[in-house]
Amino acid sequence: LFSHPVCALHETPPGHPERSERMKAVLDALAAPAFAGLVRVEAPLVAPEAILRVHPEDYVDAIRASSPMAGLVGLDPDTTMGPHSLEAAERAAGAATAAVDAVFEGRAANAFVACRPPGHHAERSRAMGFCLFNAAAIAARHAQVERGARKVAIVDFDVHHGNGAQDVFWDDPSVLYSSTHEMPLYPGTGAREEAGAHGQIVNAPLRAGDGGSAFRAAMEQLVLPRVEAFAPDLLIVSAGFDAHRRDPLAHLELEEGDFAWATSALAAVARRACGGRLVSLLEGGYDLEGLGRSAAAHVGALMAASDGG
């Protein structure tokens, strides 16, 4: 488990759904006795070169220049920075790369990064959707450059489509990006026809009101077979829990058991394809009770998988 106290300090406006209480909900849930065996690691700062493999230097400079000494700066109508936001985003990305190192070095079978702000909406040159740096994309490139991974798969089950990862890897046959998400919903991307320049983008949109059966069918029929056939050297999961039935920002009807099932299924694919190497990153999830319960179910399934379950 990778996290850092500064990630709870990232500032957003009053009433904003991406709030500091999210971190408390996740970490409180993972403080239960069932998680006593988790190895807990403080998230490091990301190496500057790791960010620059995904985001251009002028974009990174602009984000750093926007970091305020006090108060809030709006980057778009949804995305803000306060005095702690830059460090929080750099540690979220640093946790992602450190988790990749841990699984490639055999220090962990898998890892969960409990940090904020989330990252999967951040495009190469655009902050949006609460996101500053795309940690999943940064982790994928880190695995390729620093750990020799030829192919990386990213599976995203956040209720919102991860337009950022799709943007970064649209022309890259070495990274498969696959997403289940509600449509139509923010950010408006993620149609099944959006398949990438090499057919390596796999979108499985769901409709408002869909529940666990539709989600599991999409995973079993579209996502899991494509990931397995791709045979990645690393599996990254963008783990958003806002498809939970309690979430206020969307209209899917998933339960925490659906997230546990998906996690176990993805871990099984990782076990067959890449020695179990799986790194999961917290993305969305805005009802605190649903978020805590879902994160606990997700991490519990990862722990069972690391034990050979």
C-alpha cells in the first residue's frame, strides 16, 4: 500500500466531490484488522524525467507555475490547485512508479496506490477532470523505460472514461488501454468505435442503470480476453469506485462485490500473463461509504491474489 499524508491535503473548493475526506475513507477502511498484513510504504516524489515521458516540458512547467502559495487556482471549471496540490500530484505519480519497481523487483506481488488527486483524465497537455498528472500513463512508461517491459496493459473501471490514457497511448501499439464506463457521461469519450491507431484501445461503455451483471459481462466478453491475448509484461489498473450504486456523480449500480470480482479476475490474468505483476491506482469514488467499502474489497482481493488465492 503506497500513500502519503500530503495527498489528504490537496485542496479543492468547498463542496467539491474530490475532497480530502476521500483519503480518510480509504485509509480508515484499510486500517481494519483484515489488512494488518499490508506492507505500507510512504509515496516518494516522482522523478522529473518520469513525468516528461508522458507530459511535455511546457505543460509540466505550466502546472508548476500555477501552484499557489495560498488560496486556490482554477485550471478548468472542475480542476484546482492549492498550496499542497503539486506535491500531492508528484507523490501520486511517484507512488505509481515506486509500485512498478516493487513488483518488478519481487518485493511485492502487487500494489495499491491510495493517493489523490486522481490522474486518468489528464491528457498529455491538458489538466482536466480533477487530474493534473496521469499517474497510470507515467507508471506504464516507467515500466517500459526503466524495467524493460515490452508491453503494458491498463484496465480502467472508473465510471468515467479515462480520456487521458487514451490520448497518451492512441498511437502506441505497445500499450493496451481498456475501459468500462458509463456513457453518455463526462468526459464524453469512450465509444466502442474509439479503437486507437492500432486497435489497442478497447472501450466497453455501459448505460445508466446497468449493474453487476452488465459490468461482469463487459469484462468477460471484451476486456479480459483482450488483455490476456495482449500478454502484457505488467497490468496497471485505474481503480475508480464511482460506479458504485451509492456514488453521486454517476448512475451505475455496482456493489463492492463487483469490484472484488473484477480485481480477482484481473489478478488471475496478470498471474498467467506476467507473473502476477499488477499495480492498481486509486482514481474516482465520491460517496465516502461506498468508496471505503469498495477499496477494502479491492485490496482484499489483491491480497488474496498475492497469497495465491
